[in-house]
Amino acid sequence: MEWMAETAERRSDPQALWPEVRSVILLGLNYGPAEDPLAGLALKDRASISVYARNRDYHDVIKGKLKEAAGFLAAKASSDVKVFVDTAPVMEKPLAAAAGLGWQGKHTVVVSREFGNWLFLGAIFTTAELLEDEPERDHCGSCRRCLDVCPTNAFPAPYQLDARRCISYLTIEHKGHIPADLREGIGNRVFGCDDCLAVCPWNKFAQAGREARLVQRDDLAALPLAELARLDDPTFRTRFAGTPIKRTGRDRFIRNVLIAIGNSGDASLAPEAVRLLDDASPLVRAMAVWAIARLLPAEEVSAHREARRDIETDEDVRREWRRALSGIPDEAAA
Ligand code: B12
Ligand code: SF4
Ligand code: SF4
């Protein structure tokens, strides 16, 4: 996410992005889940996919809606407009809080008194001079549920997130190997994480989202890990076309699936990881080693290594084999 540092100046001030802008309108789109979003975490042989990724890519959905609203405004107010949803350096959360949509909770996401934690944000910039809304004040009080539930301790303090420890970052954005000490906390979350959002008491006012393109697709709920581990590049692309999941690409996704397999405690999944020990991607091979080391007895792990000792040339994968056989705990090897 180097782009964040590179665009810091433009992000801090809308006029640095577009000098003519006079007003910014923030919109929230409700994507509240109809069922308990964390229910899938208990199904260890299945994959948990974050609520926001269980159907169409929200960027596509929101962009269309923003353009429609912006077109209406441009015509009514004879003004110029630009629309943004993640696509440009815009600080959507502080702007949404300033516009009164909600406040940035201790988990840093915008919480709404009306919709709880389940709002996507989008912005319309306009040259029209509009009346300002009142900002929403902080309603977190002494609560700290979101901070305490985080499986990887990603909050160094309230209102601060260390993205390098966040499962959302690790499983979606991070291109390399996932640090050893964070793998166990990932559990079966193969794409994103909802824990800090889902435990927030303000969700008692949330309503199930009504945008059909964002409602959970049944074929994306609780997918068997064994089935996902067999996806190759073309089947991955077909399976996840149009969803946010496609952005990781097959290798990173299978890396995540192998972490979930390693965390499953289910030795019947070990053959899936064994097969991936010979995958073309070092990212995949390394996590296959980690997964078998968690599921198989040491003699079997050792035999698999011997069979590949002279073939494996990738230094990261070789290190993963050494770690798997030395019995170094993950925290120490991180
Ligand atoms: C980069 C990014 C990420 C990164 C970093 C997240 C982060 N917290 O910044 C990662 C990959 C980890 C991520 C994860 C997620 N993201 Co994201 N992400 C973004 C993105 C593209 C930029 C955010 C950004 O600028 N961060 C930079 C830091 C500096 O921002 P910040 O945390 O808000 O920092 C402020 C606070 O620390 C605050 N602060 C500091 N001290 C204090 C003290 C007090 C008292 C207060 C009040 C504030 C405060 O001031 C800072 C500056 O404003 C936005 C879209 C956008 N363009 O805004 C989406 C966005 C924030 N993500 C979103 C979502 C849905 C998620 C996930 C829920 C997805 C998932 N289910 O996996 C998780 C949630 C994780 C979490 N707890 O934040 C939504 C949030 C919607 C909402 N209602 O707020 C956004 C707005 C996308 C969208 N268009 O809807 N995301
Ligand atoms: S999304 Fe998950 S890993 Fe990231 S901060 Fe929230 S609870 Fe922690
Ligand atoms: S869980 Fe509690 S602390 Fe976290 S955002 Fe919700 S109200 Fe605030």
C-alpha cells in the first residue's frame, strides 16, 4: 500500500485533488448481512469469505449509483462533478464522519447509528456550494469489543490500525508470504475479515442490505477448502469473475486456502496440501509446507521433504521446510 504514502498530500485535502471543488457529498450504501457474518468461522473445513466479497465487486455497483446521483446534481445545480469510490486518493472515512454519516469507531471504520458497521462509502465532488451537514460525534464510549476481538492484535491503540497485522490486508493486499506468527490467527478467513465490524453493539440497528448485487451468493458461502485447493488459474478466474476475490489472483488465494487448511486440524485435508507441495508457485509451495507440518506426523513431513530436497530451489520454500522440521514455533520464526 505504498500508494498511501505517495498520495498523502492529495488525500488530506479534497482541493489538492481538484482545486475547483467547493462541496463533497458522502454516500453510504448498506450491505448489512442477513445472517450472522461470523457463523462460518466455526466450520473449519470450509472457507470464510468476508461479507463484502460474497457477491459483485462493490466498486462496480457503487460507481454506477454515484454517477446517476452526480448526473442529477450536475443538471440541477449546473455544476461540475466527479465521483470517487476507492479509485482515487480520497479520505472517505474522515469525510463521511464530517458529513454526519457516522463516526470513525475505535476500529477506524465508520459506524452509523442507523446501519451499524455495514456501509460502503462513496464520494461526489462538486463545484456547487452546498450547505454543510453537522459532523457525527463519537458514540464508542467505554466499549472496546472490536479491539479485543481482533485475532491478530492489529490495534496498537484505539482508533489506530496496524494494517500489516490486519487479516484483511494480509489475505487481500499482501503479495508475499504471510508472516509465520500471524498465520494461526487467520483461522479459515481466506479473503478479508469482519470480526471487528461484526461485534459492534451498534449493529443492533443494522438492517439487511437490499441491493441484490451485494446480497450473499449461495455458491460463495462456506466453500469447502478441499474444493478451493484444486482451483487452477482458469477455474479460479471463472469461479470468482465479477467478485472482489478475483483481485488476489489464484496463487495468493491458494496461499490463503492453505493457511486455512493448516488451521483446520483436519488431517483428511492433508492430501490437498501434499499435492500443492509441487505447485509452480513458490508462494503456494511454502504454505503447503506449513500446512502439512500442522497436519501430519513429523516422519511423514520429513519424507516429503527428502523427496524434494534436490528439486526445491526457492530460498523461501527451503526456509519453510527447515522451519517445519526444526520444530521452531511460529512466533519465534516470524
Ligand atoms: C487502505 C484501506 C484499507 C487497509 C487499511 C485500513 C485502514 N483502517 O485504514 C486495509 C486493507 C487493512 C483495509 C481493511 C478493511 N477495509 Co478498507 N479501505 C482502505 C481505503 C482504500 C483507504 C483508507 C485510508 O485512507 N487509510 C489511511 C488511514 C490513515 O486512515 P484511518 O485509519 O482512517 O486513519 C485515521 C484514524 O486513525 C484517525 N485517528 C487517529 N487517531 C484518532 C483518534 C481519534 C479520537 C479519532 C476519532 C480518530 C483518530 O485519523 C486518521 C486520519 O483520518 C478505504 C477507501 C478510501 N479511499 O478511504 C477503504 C475503506 C476504509 N475500507 C473499507 C472496508 C469495508 C474495509 C474492511 C471492513 C474490509 C474487510 N471486511 O476485510 C476492512 C476493515 C479493517 C479495519 N478495521 O479498518 C470501507 C469502510 C467503510 C466504512 N463504513 O468506514 C472503505 C471506506 C472502502 C469503501 N469505499 O467503502 N482497508
Ligand atoms: S478486519 Fe479482522 S484482522 Fe483486521 S482489524 Fe478487524 S478484526 Fe482485526
Ligand atoms: S465495537 Fe465498540 S469501540 Fe468498536 S466501534 Fe463499535 S462501539 Fe466503538
